[in-house]
Amino acid sequence: MTDNHTKKKAAIVVCFPSQARFFLIKHLEVLSENYDVSLILNYRDYKDNLDFVPNNVSVINIPIVRSINLFSDFYVMGTLLRLFKINKYHLVFSVSPKAGLLSMISAYFAKTPHRIHYFTGQVWATKKGLLRILLKKMDRLTSIFSTNIFIDSKSQKKYLI
């Protein structure tokens, strides 16, 4: 293991704390052994406790919202882009449709070499009409800007394909 001054940097991006609590506790622990890890999420709009975050992981509040909000989404994407460029992350890992879309696009333009998105479900699966088409296109963009994609099951992979 290297010391903190020579560790590469990794960012994990989710919309809100419970996503990290349910899906990423072990990821945070393991990644933080070899990376300087930042957990990026909207913790001001949610009352979840952040006591699950390991002490050696920094937490950065960015107001990512789940719903489509063009003004907010462009603001968040610009904020992420600046953050990714300044910190020169080696890896950006995202979970959730909105966090994935905004962080994968921003990381791409920040020239982050490893951009990983973890699909855990599709919001569009229960939608109809133009909203369904839009949400599917957003997932497609997330995939295009990612270097790697993780999927939580074989059935999920088959469904996405």
C-alpha cells in the first residue's frame, strides 16, 4: 500500500446517502485502502446519517436531484466537471440513473481515465410514451460516456440489452 500522498484518487457519486449505505459500504472500505476516496452526494436535502462512511473517505455535498431539472442538472454537471478536473480523479464510479448520467458526462470531459457506472434498475421500465424514450436515451448516454458498466444481475443485463 502507498502513503496518502501518492495514492490515486477515486470519486463515488450517488444522489443521496441511502444509496451509498445500501450499495457501497464495502466498496468505500476496500477502495479507500488504495485510493484517496471522495463520496459525492446530496446530503443536505436528505436526513440520512452519514455515520457509515469510513473516516478516511471525504464527503462532498453536491445538490444532485433525482427528478429531471435542466437548470439544476447543468449546474451539477458543471460543478462535477470542475471538481473532477481540479482533483484529477483516476476513477469515477456512479450508482443511480441521474448520478450516473451527470458524473459520466462530466468525468469524460474532465478526461478521467476510468468511468464506471453501476446499473441497479431502470426508472424507464415502468414509464410510458415520450418520458420512457427520454429516460432510455439518458441510460444510453450514461453507457456511452462510461468506460465500464456493472449490472447487478444476469437478468438485468439481458433486460438492458
